[in-house]
Amino acid sequence: MAGASGGQLAARVSQGGGMGFIAYGYQSLEKLRSEVGTARSLLQIDSKSPLPIGIGYLGWQLETPNAAARELLSVATDNNVRAVWLSFGAQLHSWIKYIRESEREPGATTIVIQVNSVQEALVAVNDWKADVIVAQGIEAGGHGSGSAPPLLTLLSEILSVIPADGPPILGAGGIVNGAQIASLLTLGASGAVLGTRFLLSPESLYLDSQRQALIDAPTGSSIRTMAFDEARNTLGWPQGIDGRGLRNRTDMHVDPGTVNEYESGADLEDLRRKYSEGVKKGDTTRIVTWAGAGVGLLHKIQHAKDIVEELHEECVGRLKAVASLLP
């Protein structure tokens, strides 16, 4: 998630045995380079060696006028990162082509494409030759398609049309524990992608107040909305894309919060002013706290490396338990 995953989180996830990503969103080119440098330093890897993290890019941002698209993508290829994740763009094929032409060695960069439908998956596999597909269900925190099917349905549909020798298919959306990862593996997925769970790690870029909001959030408290993008004026997303985050406060007599005011037709300039003030104060009744549908299952802060190890242990335990049911 942009604004939440920097070099420290990516590095610690990779150290735990996962694949950590730096999410590029609205920061500067210099900031992206700095985050990559942080990851390289924490992993103690010299500048000539491959860097075992990935960088995620929003395609529509690369495609905006005057965007430094090639410079941004070159941060990945120049640093020989292991993977590049692309999503939400009309010209993703052109960015894949640029990466392939720029990488240090042919095929050195794993191309990860996020999809929200079977049709998108088929294009990514057959036309773009993506190395990995991430099937993102409607339960996912952060941005995604407001019309995406639930993850289990989407994943099953994609697996039914992608041949067995096709690229790995990963599931994303509302996944927060090892038991859920195990369920995806039994469906035929090659792995899982988790975001919200790692927002609770000290290594994420989230504020302490946002982490506490996640811990306090009950099941059902995350919703899909454009309220936060309107309040932040972070517009330009492709049609049908919105974001899932916590519904701030629901006490209309104190402060309705960003989502409630947006839904009631509040003046956008007033909404944006209040949001800016909330940013300065770290006020979670105003600022966005992205969260997937599984947020109600999260109750503690853990270091990223420990989260990865716990997920692995839980997943293996559930798979062994299921295997014991077989004759």
C-alpha cells in the first residue's frame, strides 16, 4: 500500500522469508531512491548485487502527463530489484517492455501484475507474459476494483482458465493469518499477498494512531469509498477503482469523520481543509487508514519478520491438520 510500505518494511519482510515490496505512490523520485537505499542497507547488500525486494507502481501515475515514468522504473532496474509490481494502468504492457529492455540481465526482474477479473488475468498471461499474477478480491484494503468478485470466487475462476504450466497465481484480499493462506493453497494458489496485517508492524510507515485504529476496528468497519481520495485530492484513478479503509468515526454528534461527511454531500473544499488539519494532528477521525475486510481479526503489533514467520508456522500447521483427515 502506497504511503505504508517503505524500505524498512520491505527489507524486514524479505528477511523473514517473504517478498517485501516498496509501494511507490505520491512521493518524489528522490524519496523512492532513499527507501531503496534503506532496504539495501538493512539487508547489507552491495550495490552490484541483486536486491531481494520488489517495487510496486501505479500504472495510471506513470501514464500521467509529465510523469518521470522511465526515471521511476529505472530505480528498480538500476538497483536490480527482484520484482516489479504493476497495477491500475492502461499502458502496463509498455512499462513491461521498458523493464525488459532495461534490466541488467534478461528475465532478471519478476513482473507481477495485479488483476481484478478473469479477463485481465488472461491478457496479463497471454499477451504480456507476466511472471506472476495477483488475483485481488473485493475484500482487499487500499485501492482495487469496486466490482471485483470475492477473492475465493475470483481465484477459482482464474485458476480454471490458466493452464497448469502457467505463471504462479497469488491471492490477495482480506488475508491476515496462516489458516487463510492455507485455504488459498488448497484452492490451487501458489501463495498469498498480505497488506493490512503488516500495517501493524513498527516497520510500516503508518502512525501509531493508525495502528491503534486498526487494532480497535471491529469486523465490518472497513468500507469501499472514494471519500479519502476526494479529501486528499488524490484523483486520477481508472474508472471503477476505489479504496477500502476504515470508516473513521460514526458519532455524528462529535465529529462525523471524513466518510460520513462525504456521503452526506459535504463541501469538498471544507472536507479537504479538515483532512489537511487531520494530517497535521495524526487524527484518525479524518485521515485515511487503509484496511482490508479481515481487519477485525487483528489485535496486536508485531515486527514484520515475526509476522512472516508466524504466518508460515500457522499455514504449515493447518495444512498438516487437514492432511491428517485423509485416509
